[in-house]
Amino acid sequence: MIRLNEIRGLKYPDEFVTRYFFKEQFHQRRGRVLELGCGNGNNLMLFYQHGWDVVGIDINEQALDEAEHNFQGIGEEDTKWLFRQLDLGQGLPKIDGLFGSFDVVLMPSVLYYIPRSAMISCLARVFDLLAPGGSFFLRMRAIGDYRYGRGRQVERNGFVLEISETGEYGLINVFYHQYELVDMLREHLQAKMDSLKVLQLSFDNIQNDVLVTNQEVVIWGKV
């Protein structure tokens, strides 16, 4: 079994993914989960170690290599894991491993790095991949975030960042109103409105000695 200091990349799952996992009682059952923008697999480890089969997608080859290392070290029995490289900015096409249906799809802190049109395409594809009554988790940046407007505007509320303190220079960031996200989930993911849990987050962080205020929206629910 891999030790904590042997894990490559992030050591722990997203705080709100963890809350979602236990509030939805996923620890009491098994299933199949897909994460868009899985990084080194830190969120998927939580599901995997509770007996879930996991599939992760990310554009970063190094992060996927770290995920492979970490999951090889966990060594759980009777559970499966699969990682694939994919640019979500081009949508979410059918690829090896994306077959059948998933009980949960995670989309934490990733879809604001792609154009709005690609984000909508991903939501529509996620609907196809989720089992009836399946659950989803979404975490997105809101209009009041520190990064908003700090770059070249390329679409509505979307900017190619021209700041270096957050480590995102040259990356597109698209920001959303809460009501806009709810509408998009209803239209493109066919989310059940009475199932939605919507949280507004505001917190400060120090990045490269700069105080950065993060404004985000977390939504989870069912289709």
C-alpha cells in the first residue's frame, strides 16, 4: 500500500468533493465514477478506496503519469481504474473506456478552462454517459473571482489571463453567474432542479505573495 509521502501530486481530495461523497452516502455503496480533469487522481482515490471503479480524463500527461503511479501503489482488489489523455477544449468524444454508464461524474475546477461552447458540449456528453438517476458534481469560477477581467477578452466573461501570480498565464478562464450555471445544467445536462445543491464559495489565498480572492460556485445533483 502506498504511503502518503509516496503519493505524487496532490495528497488529498477536493474539500467539497469529500463533502459531496459522504453527504450523498457514496461510501455505503459501490459504482462507477468518471472525473473530467482528474489530475493525479486525488479525488478518484476517495471513490476507489471505497470500492468504486474509476475512470479519469486529463490533458496533462505528467499528471496522468502521477495518477498511474498512485493507483498502482494503492493495490485495491476487485476494483478497476483507467486514465486517458484528452483535451476537453475539443469536447468529450467517444474514446476507449468511456462506454456503458456511470453512476457519478465529477467536474471539479476544470470546465472553466475551456470555452463556453466546449463546456456545453461536455455537459451534453455527460448526460449520455450518466446512468438514469446518476449524480454529478460541478465546481466553477464566478464573476467576482480575482482573475475576472485580468487578460484579453475572447468571449462573454471569458479571458486569456495575462497575470502570472496564479500560475495560469496564457490560459483561458470563463466565469459564470450562479443562475447561468443552473440554467445550463437544466438545458444541457437535463438536471433535476429539485435535486440541486448549490453552494457559493468565497475565500482568500496567498499565491506568489499576492492575496487572491476566489469566488466559486459548487453544484451537485441528479439527472
